Amino acid sequence: MKEVTENDLIYLDNNATTKIAPEVFEEMVPYLTEYWANPSSSYRFAHHAREAVETAREKVAALIGAQPKEIFFTSCGTESNNAAIASALRVTGRKKVVTTAVEHSAILNHAEQLAKEGFRTVFLPVDSEGRLSIADLEKAVDEETAICSVMWANNETGVLFPIEEIAGICKLKGVLFHTDAVQAGGKIRVNLADSKIDFLSLSGHKLHCPKGVGALFIRRRAKFSPYLVGGHQERGKRGGTENVASIAGFGKAAELAASRLKEENTRVRKLRDELEAFILAEIPDCFRNGCEDQRLPNTSSIAFAGIDSESILMMLDQNHICCSSGSACTTGSLAPSHVLRAMHVPLSRSKGSLRFSFSVYNTEEDVKKMKAVLPGVIEKLRAQSPASAR
Ligand code: PLP
């Protein structure tokens, strides 16, 4: 079988992970080859490594309008999410967590585990468009709640939640608020300067940086109990020798993302809209999952009624097209996505749903190829199972 290279690909799975930007790679190399010291060491050779971590901290902070002192590097978005919730439970001594039914498994499975351990967990429902009811949230968040955690943008549908409004409600009720902004960071403007958000999670590999580095924003003066207990790294809030090269890359990626925010919301949005409009107009029995307006600019989730998403993915793969049926973390599971189930998307649609997620590296050519390939793939699969319920 001929090996597939990057040049053959139409990569529309940027919510799963992203291509490493050449600028990010370049930024990392010196910390793997030349300046490989432990940043905590006291000799002068370690100075470069220490400086790289602090420069990256400034750049990540700038992307989200935070202060450098409020950024703590972690190993990934999952760790940041786990750390925020675990800390709130410990610091407040309260036993209740409020979150949503459509969170990424990095929140959902942690909350489910806490429920088994005896904590009270509330998973707020969403409507058919993927939106939360603020009235439900106001009812659920009370004086027993240690933390409320609501994702900024859903990784499957791209639906955005009114995070500042929710953070304000939590503040009024004296409850800590965390947002999983792993999909929102670098795609929409985030400004934490005057925000009521206490904790926010980011992940490098969604921003054209390698996998295995993340950040947790901890609001200045917020009480925090470390999740990884060890050395005094990250001012005692996260033990473990820093992944200097990846952190340096993350800083560069954050800087690039900030400079490309406009492009993400204009050219990238236009590519997404063009593909989505084409599919909905030209392929019968297709439906958008999630509301149209309050959405990330790069994400489109479409239900192809009556067919199985795994079959579509296989045929697209034969055409070197990469997209997904939902979160990469649940790929392989044949159960319909928990997000679409929470939205009460009928089974005949949720089973055949695909997520297309763009980045600044996508081009008009990619959309052209999708338009040429996708209708034929869907037609062929439907012809193979004509009796399938639509
Ligand atoms: N949160 C969301 C919304 C995500 O989409 C992901 C990854 O897909 C994560 C958390 C987990 O991030 P990481 O892969 O860095 O652990």
C-alpha cells in the first residue's frame, strides 16, 4: 500500500489535533539540542531554559488577556481540567460539582468518578441546538457547590456557551468557576482581564504545538491546592520538571494564534461556511448539529441521515480526507456521541454525524476537493443500504 504523506491529505480534524507550525518547531529545537538544562538549576547554563519558560508564560497570558503570574504549565488540557476541579473540592471542603452533559471526557469522566466516590455531581442538560438553560444553571449552583465547570466551546459541535454570564452568576453565589477553553483558545477572543472566571484550561496541541503541554489559568489570589504534588516548580502549584521545549513551543503557538485570530474568524470561517452550505444544499437528508450563530468559526457537525459515520469515514480516508465522527477521545466507540444524545438528535442522524474542523492551514482547494468527493461517497453508501431509515 502506498504510504500517505501530509501532502496528500485534506486534514479537517483540527479539533482532534493540529499540524505543528514550522515556527513552533523552530522555537523548540534549541531547547532540545543546546539549552537542555533543568530550568530550576542555579548555574548560568540553566538561564536559557528558565527564560524560555517565562517568555512562553508571557505569550500564553497575552493570548487570553491574563497576567503571566496567572499561567501554570501542565502536561495537557486533561490535567488542567482535573487539577481545577480537584483543587476546588479540597480548598472549599464542599462536596458538589456542577457541570454540563456535553463536556469533553476530560471533565465528564472525572465528574463521574467523583460521583462514584460519593460527591454530588450535576450534569446540566442542553437543548436541541446544544445550548444551556441559564435558569437551570442558576438553580443548580448553590452554597454546597465547590465548583461549576462549563466548557467555553464544545469540541464536537463548536457551540459556544455564555461563559462570562455564567462566571458572573457563580461569583454572585460565591462559587468557584472553571472553564475548559481547550477548543476556544486561539479561535475566539478571550480576555480574562475583567472576567469573573477563576480557572481556565488550555492545551497546546489544539494550537499547532506538539501534544503533551497545557496550561491552567488560576486567577490571582484564588486559593489552589496542587494536583501534582512534588517539587517547587510552577511556584509550588504543579510539581514536575518543566517540559521546556514544548512550553517554548506553546508560547510561540499562542503568539501565532493571537496574530491569526482575525484570519480564523474571516478566511477560515468562510471555508467552513462554504463547505457546510454546500453539504446542506446539495446532499439530501443532511442536518447541522448545533446552533448556527453562537459557534466556533472552524467547526461544523453534520448529520448524514440513515448512514453510519464509520462507513463514511472509511470511504473518505480512501480519498485521503481526515475528519471524525466526534471527539477523537471516543473514536472507536460505536455508541452515538454523548453530545448528540444530550441534544436529543434522533439516532438515525446521530449515527451518521461527522465533524469537520478547519485551521489556518486549510485552503479553498480543500473545500473544492470535499465538494467533488463527498456527494459521491454519501450517494454510494445510501445506495448500499437503501432500506436504512432516514
Ligand atoms: N477539553 C476539550 C474540549 C477537548 O477538545 C480536549 C481534547 O480533545 C481536551 C479537553 C483534552 O485535552 P488534551 O488532549 O490536551 O488532554
